[in-house]
Amino acid sequence: MLFSQIVRRSPQWKRAVAEAEKLVSYSGSYLSLQSSLSDEEANLALSVRKLLGTKHPLLQTAKDLFYNGNNSIQTRGLVVLLVSQAANDLKRSLSGSQPSTSAGTDCSEKILTKQRHLAEIVEIVYTANLLHRGVLDVAQMTSGNVEKLKLGNKLAVLGGDFLLANASVALANLCAPQVTSSVAQGIADMSEAEFLSLKHPDRALPQDLWDRTIYLQSGSLLAHSCKSAILLADLDDQSLLDNSFTIGRRVALIYALSEILTTNGSVNNKRETPEIDMSRQETFDWLENQGKLAIESINSSFPSSSGAVRSLKQIIRALSDRKCLV
Amino acid sequence: MDFLKRCNGSTLCYFTKRCQRACFSALAYKGLLPESMMDLAYGSTSHTVRRMAPQIALRRSCATTLIQEQLKSKRELPQFVQQHLDRLQLEVTGALAGTVNDVILYGVHRPAGAVETPSNKISFELQEMAKYYFSQGGKLYRPTVALLMAASCSHDRMLEAVSENQYKIAVVSEMIHTASLVHDDVIDESDTRRNRPTVNALWGNKMAVLVGDYILAKATQLLCSIGNAQVVSIMAQIIEDLVKGEFMQMGVRDSSSEARFLHYMQKTYKKTASLFANSCKSVAVLAGCNENIQRTAFEYGKNLGMAFQLIDDLLDFVAQSATLGKPAGADLKLGLATAPVLFAAREYPELDRLILRRFSESNDVQKAWDFVLNSDGLRQTRQLARQHCEEAARLIAFLPNSAHFGEHLTDLAMSQLDREH
């Protein structure tokens, strides 16, 4: 979610993420689900270059995506994959066989193809939302070449639509209407988040409102996706589903809180994570507490011998442990 | 030709162009109009009216009677279809607000107490924006087609032949259509639609885009509640086709006139006909029809959709702005070369250059407009639309319940040619 801010990431976090990526054979991109671009689509994508020199948000987003590999998006895909693997490990342990413990074994089988597709869908949806949130209103087109800014808008809308269409088709191909419905709820919530942000554009938000905004903006999709990963593993125990939902929600919250705390520099783009009206100390406390609760949730449902579970807990600790925060 | 008998022939009356065209259209529809007078029914221009009016003596009352007859003879929709359509706005509002019991509609258990999320308390503004187009009294054309097709595919000849799931398809098709309209208005920078301001004109571009996403997401959920994976796939294809169609519209190819025309037809399929075709196919699937019937339903929808768009493109040249609800000549101003233009380009190769540069130079729009009106393009467009209407009408006989509802589907197909907006 943060583009032009500089987020300082601790070495622990980087290490945790690197290990997790290896564990789940994370390719780091979602190109496998993209249908091949037609001539017109490719031409339009290249048209982004015409925006050079303007301040259209699309330009920055494109740069972040292609050159920096937007971390927050990839982390979400990674979390879904980890939960998927944890769920599969759980299923195996329930039926008596060994869960996966190391990255050296045949990792790719530990996650179902459908679950991989789900993770990619989640990334696609977040990216689409990024693009759509970068559309400018006419009133904002005050400086620079207005024609180019209008082109930027067209590209942002179409690009986002293209991604959403891909995601819709891929979701349909999962042949799991419950999953599709869940992810759709995530998309609806992301739209609603923007409306909330409209109402409070500048000032810092009180805790409950901030919590609600973050839930809608990123927590909902991640929560629904984690739950969907469980469903795709053919597990339907209600408390497990509820717990996975909660885990996803907490991870998104933890991620947002850690971003607030580790950013330096000022927020210069209103699309980004809103400021919170809490003292730094209170925020730290909240973050740490959420981290502990998340780990408890994981422990209560998933086998601790699972490599994926360990990896997920490591990531959470790296984000929420006070010692890890710079 | 009863109306002529009622007229004593000695009184000349000049009645309005609309009146006149309605009369002649009715006659043509019934196959009663001589060939020489065909152009009076189909797209007569004002100079034609003025030429012909002195030669045609009709009492105003005769004309009015004829229109009344025409309206009577135009079939009313079956009652259950009308009832479903009347309910539609309410259904959409419910789907948008997510007020239906989650477990039933979405099959999603919302974890109790896990989060006090306000997802089921949608912001008031968001609801207002999302409902905006639905509360304007649109034609509800797509749901009508879906409902009639559902009835025509039913095997058991009952009057109440539309299932709840098929009704959901009708609602979903309208929601998908509306979501695409919202985005199209942002892309085209349109300020008015149906004579009212667009969503982006009222609330800004960004909000309009996100409202479109919201409507689409809710439509997806309603679709999933049907619980049929095949139908979800079929309808998801519409969403992909809509986007691809939009991309196709943005690109202009430097190629032969034939290739350009093919491109236009493919784009028209993706942007318009796909929704009709796939909705029809979905209701056929839900009716338990075999693949042949499904394909028939698909082809009906596709031909209907193609005719619909061709007439739309035609009306952009001939209709008045007020009737259209948006400024006429909009396609040219957007740089789009539609069927009338492409046909005209065969007569006037000078149009090719204008097409390639998307009418971007000053006076291009006016020049292209004049070319089109002076060419045979409009008539050829109408002719092509007619071919599609007739193909659609031909397919109806193969549907299981066509004996009861086939006439309505025929009306829908053929009435495209009479549309004024």
C-alpha cells in the first residue's frame, strides 16, 4: 500500500520472508494466470511511458510494481500460500501422515494448484485496486499536461478492469462458488474503504475507525482468502474457518501497524495508509498484542510441526516484535 | 390498409415525422408497405418527409388510430415477466446493500464476534452511488431477454416458468451491464447519460471507478449464490469480454476495410452481444437444456445483441439528442468508427484517413458526419441489423417452450429495427 514512502524493513523480516518464499516455491509474480496480451492491450500498456513527466499516480504504481516488486502485495500472496500449506499439513496430520518440515523436500506438492491460483488471484485483485485508486478526479488535474493525465486515467481504469476480469475468470475456474463469493466480498470491502477515507481525508483517525478502515482496505481480502485456502483444502470445520479468517485479518492489521511505525518521511499521497491518532507507544503496544494474538490463533488450529506454520509465525514476529522494529 | 379507407383523401395534413414513421413502420412490420415506400419506415430523413408529405393524405385521426393499433398489436410482456422486472430494482438494492441473510445468499458464514466489521452496514453514500443508475428507470432490456429466454427454455409449459436462479441471472446481467456503464462513462469522460448526470460527473472519477467495482463484486456474489460453477464460468466470461472489447475499441488498425469491419464486429460482440448471449446460455443451462439448446439460446442472444448495437450505432447518427439521452454523434467525437462510417468508407475512400486518425483534427467529425449521411451507410447498417434480427427470430423455433413464449422473443428481435433510442 505504501509507494513513495521508504519503509525500513528489519533483517529479521527479510530473512523470514526469504525462507518462506523458498518453502512455498514462490515465484514472485502472477504472470502465470495472465492471458497473453493482445496487440491492443500491449500497446496500451506501453503507453504508460507517455505519462513520464506527469504526476499521475499510475506512473508511480507501475514503477513500484515492475521495479520494486511491490512488497505489500507479494507478502499477501505469500501469506495465502503459507496458510494453504499449513492447511494441507493439518489435513495430512489428521489423516495420519507426516507434515512437511523442510524446504528441501518436494515443496510444490504441498500446495494444491488451486491454492496457488488463489494466491495469485489475491495479488491480482490488490494490484487492480491499486490501479483503480490511482484514478484522478478532474479537479485534481491542475498541473501538467491534462491530456496526458486523462490518458493516465484511462489506462488506470482499463488496467484495473483487465486485472479484475482475469481474476474473475480464474476465480470461476476454481469451481468453488463459496470461494468466489468470499473474494468478491473482499473486493466490495476495498471499495467501501475508499469511501471511508473520503470522509476523513486529512486528519489522523481514532483507533476504532482506523481499525475499520484497515480491515476494509486490506484485512478483508486477506481474511477471506485465508479462509478460502482452507476451503480449497477440503476442510470445512467451522471453527477452523473462523480462525483462519481471524489470522488473515490480524496479519493485515499487523502489517499496516508496522508500516506506520517503521516509515520515515511524510505522507505525500492521500491514497496510502491513513495516520492513526495514537501515541507511538500505544501503537507499539497494540501491535505487539496483535502479534501475540495472531500466533495464538495459529497455534490453536495448526500443527506446530508444520514448516509453513513456523514460517508464518516468524514473519509475524518479525513484524510485531518490538525488538525487530527499527 | 384500413386507415386509408377511413380517410376521405381530400384533406391534407402534415403530421409529425415521428407519427408518420410510426405508421409506416407498423405497415412495414405487417408486410403491408410497398417497396417504394420502405425508406419512409426505416430512417427517413427530414427532406424525404417534406417531399412525400404532400403526396400522402391522411387524417391526423387516422394516423392516431393506426398508432393505437400498432401499440395494441405490440405484445405486452407476460405478467410474470413484468412482475419480475418490477421487483428488479428492489432486488438490486438488496444485493448491493448485502442485507440478505449472509448464510443464505452468499453461503458465507460470517464469524460471529471475530470482527465487528461494518461490511453489512454499507456507507450511505456508497449505496446511493451504487443505486443511482438502477433507480433511473432504464429499459431493463437485458433482464427482459434473460427472463423470456428462461421461460422459452422451460420444459414444463407452466406459466410461472422462471426459477429463482434464472431470475438471479437476469438481475446479475443488469448489474454487470450497469457496472460497465459506470466505467465506460469515466473512460469516455461523459457527463450525461439518460438525460441525467453520470456517476463520475456527480461524484468524481475515482469514486465512480470504485462504485463500478463494488457493483461488480456484489453481482459476483449474487451469481455465486446460485451455486452452479458452470454458470459462474459462463457469466465470468462476459466480464472478460467487456474489457477486451473496450481495449479493442481503443486500438485503430492500419489495415484493409474488410479487416477493419471484422474488427468492429468482433468488438461489438465482446462489448455488447456477449452479455446477451451468455445470459441466454446461462438460463438455458439452469433450465436443464442439452448442449444444442444451450447453443441455440446463445446464438439468439448473440444475434439480438449484435442487432442491438448496430441499431445503437445507427441511432447515433439519426436520432435527436433528447431521445437518445446523450449527445448525438458521440461515437465520432470519441474517435470511433462504427458500422455506418465503415460502410460509408467503401463509397468515400477519403474517410479512411479520418478513421485512422480517429477524427482528431478539427472539422473531421463534421466531415465524417456529412460523408455518412450522404452515403448508403445508414441503410446498409440497418440491413445488416435486419439480418441479425431475422437470424435470431429463426432460432426461436428450436427452443422447447417456443410455442408459448416464442412470439415475445420474436418481438424483441424484430422491434430492434423500430427503436428510436
